Amino acid sequence: MKKLILVDNPTVKTDLLPLSYTRPVADLRVGITTIKEKWQRATGAECRYLTEEYLSDKFICFPEGEDAVFVNGNILPSDELVQAMDRLEPSEELLHEGKRIAFRSKVKPLGDDYVADCRSEFAGTLTEVRFLYDIFLLNDIAIQEDFFHITSGRKSDPLRDSNTVIGDASLIFVEAGATVEGAFLNTTKGPIYVGAGAEIMEGSALRGPVALCEHSVVNMGTKIYGATTIGPWCKVGGELNNVVMIGYSNKAHDGFLGNAVIGEWCNIGAGCVASNLKNDYTEIKLWNYNARRFARTGLQFCGLMMGDHSKAGINTMFNTATVLGVGVNVYGSGFQRNFLASFSEGSRAGFTDVPLSKFFDVARRVMARRGCELTETDCRIFEHINEMAHNFKY
């Protein structure tokens, strides 16, 4: 398998909004790495995307006519699945419980159908990111599997004597350039991974499985429970429990965040608190874009789901299982609505639309602080998202 294409299933992609507004599903982070990075590691293949047209200029596919294996981008790889995909012949598809999960074909123009001449059945177990909450539910096993693959045969940078280790110290891996001082590191429930250039400040307590990706920062006195992933260039403080931050976002101050997924370029202000459990302990319902309503999850714990470039002012309170779209700016006292549509701003007193010109100005300033640029391609993507988001305005 030399070329692998990660395919967005339209139904799954909509179920994973708002995080999938701005990226293919396979660009979501689960564990230490993204789904795409897991497939690259598992297959050794060059990986690209087959996604919606408005994303295709940024997340490109292979040229037409190239022979490639396609796989649903919400599926996490396994040895058994990779072996089954390696055996695919041209124009053959791989089914699981009657549904196509992979196929081999020459790349066609965007929008063309792929019809198989023959098929085979995969009888193994699939691990899929199907809904938003699957990202934090799968994060424990994903961190542990990623940790094994990333650190196998490698040697960690040494921990300084100022740190206290509880459990097996071999389950802590510190990449070159990372700084860990005066921290409490507990590996009895899982490993702790510290990426290149990351920093854990004094007084912090981490209970694995925890992953800090490159250049992430854990501020003084932070408490992090597993299974939590802090994506690249994030900064965290306060208390976090089973949180996935995809990257380039900040929750730098005191306040609780649990069973949550935070997109890129988000900021959660000082003192923000997000509930992850209802007072009556009943089943949680979460906004679903396909159903256009709050749908049952079967879960007792579910917190904040925050789309890219969203912000929360100081002391903002989020009710259990709140969904914020892309480019939301929320502030003010009292609990906010459980669903806030993209490109809106305000408080309990009311919300207004955010003009794209204002959104772009803020995004440029935020991204420049990390040495990144809001490109014309990005702007076109947000323009398209803004058009789609009007379907969900109150």
C-alpha cells in the first residue's frame, strides 16, 4: 500500500460538527496523534484526504488516475484491518457488517462515484470515532497505543530530581527540549507523554494516561486527570479531566473542564467552569447537527464541545454537554445555552451574528501570536461554513 486516502462519510462528518466544519474527520486528534498520523504510522503509506469540496483546496487528494486504497477517515487502524486492506485487489471493496469501510481504486474527479467489481468481508473489530463524545471516550486506549508506538525502542530524556514519580517511571517519556520541574507524575493508571519543547511547571499534578504534545504548557499548580490530551501549542491551567484539546488553544487559568473536546484557536477565560454531570445524574443529551435537536448519548458524563476559533470570557459558566460552533464569542453571568451556532456572540441577554470581517481580524491577531497566518484558503473555508451555519441559527 503506497497511497492511502482517508474518506469523509457525509453522515459521520455531520455528526462530528462543529469540529469537522474546519477539517476532514481524519484530521481529528485522538490520543497523542491525529487519525491520519495513526494511519501513516500503521501503513507507511502517503496519506491524503477525500473530503468535501470546500475543504479540498487545503486538504488535498492525489491526482486523478493514481492507484490508491481508500478507507473511512473516522476508523482507527488496527493490524488486522491494515492486513485486510493490503490484500485488496483493484476495484475491490472491503465490507464490515454489510457496509463499505475500504476499497481500492484509481482516483476519480471530485464528486464521482466509486463502484466496486468485487468485495470481501472484514470480520474483525472496528474502532470508530462516530460522535463527538467518542473522541474523549476513546482517548484512554488511544494514548496508550500511541505511547507504545512512539516510544518503542527510544530513550526518554531524564527527569530531574525535583519531580515526584508515583508508579512506573518507565511509563513517562520526555522528548528532547521539554522541561518538567517540581511536578507530581502518577503512572499507575497509564503513561505520561511530554512532547518536544513542552513544559510542565512546578506544583502541577498529572495522573496518566496524559499526553502533552509539542510546545504545550502546563501552568503552575495545574491538576490533570487522565485520559487527557493537550494538543500542540496549547496552554492549560486549573483542573482538567478526560479532555482532548486538538491544538493551538488556551485554558490557562483556574476553572474545571471535564469530558470535553476543544478545537483549535480557542480561548477559555479565567474562572470558566463547564459542567460534565447533571445534578439528577440522568442521561445526557447533546446537540446533533444531523438530527437538528438534542440527541440521547447514553452517557452520564459529557462536558463542553467547542468548535475552532471560539472564545469564552472570564467566569463563563457552561451547562452539561454544551456545544459551541465555530467562531463563537460567549460571555456574561449565568449558565449559557446548551447550543450556540457558529459565528455568533453574546450572553444570556441575547446573541448577534459575528460579521466575517470582524472574525477574520480577530483570527489574524490570534494566529499571529503563534507565528501562523490566516490564508485566503482559510478565509474561503470560513465563508462557506458561515453560509452553512445559518441553517442552525436560533
